[in-house]
Amino acid sequence: MNQEICDHIKSLTEVNVGENYVCEECVKINGNWVHLRTCQECGATLCCDDSPSTHMTKHFHKTGHPVVASAEPGERWLWCYKDEAFAEY
């Protein structure tokens, strides 16, 4: 894991976390999720890689939106898929 904060994370001026505690894509297919992440570019809230459908990683590969924030209560961290960089805020 890269310990250096990448330019994608540095460029954020605020962190957005989804208001509805659901994976938008899992709801459509009656799926289940483990943890949620919110895309910092478009605001989509989707499930993590521990979830069966891994919707947030699929979202990154489809859109190229690199940075997500944990949407879990009490967690305050960011992940950049492109640079594999982690940062707490």
C-alpha cells in the first residue's frame, strides 16, 4: 500500500459521503453488501470488495473515478484506486 498521499486525494476540497445507507446497484438486483463506499467524483454509494458484487471497484473500472470515501459510520478514510493510496481525514 502506498503511504504517500496521491494527487487525486490531495485535490479534494471536501469529502462527500452518501446519505442513504444502501448500495445503489445492489438495491436494483436485490443483492447484499458488507460495507459501503462513496465516489468522490460523482457521489455514487456502492458496495466494497468484501461484498459479493464489488460494485465500487466495477464503478472505478467503468468510469475511471479514482477516489472513494468510506461510507461506514465512524470511519473517516479515503482510497484512490488509481494510485492505490490511502488517507485518513
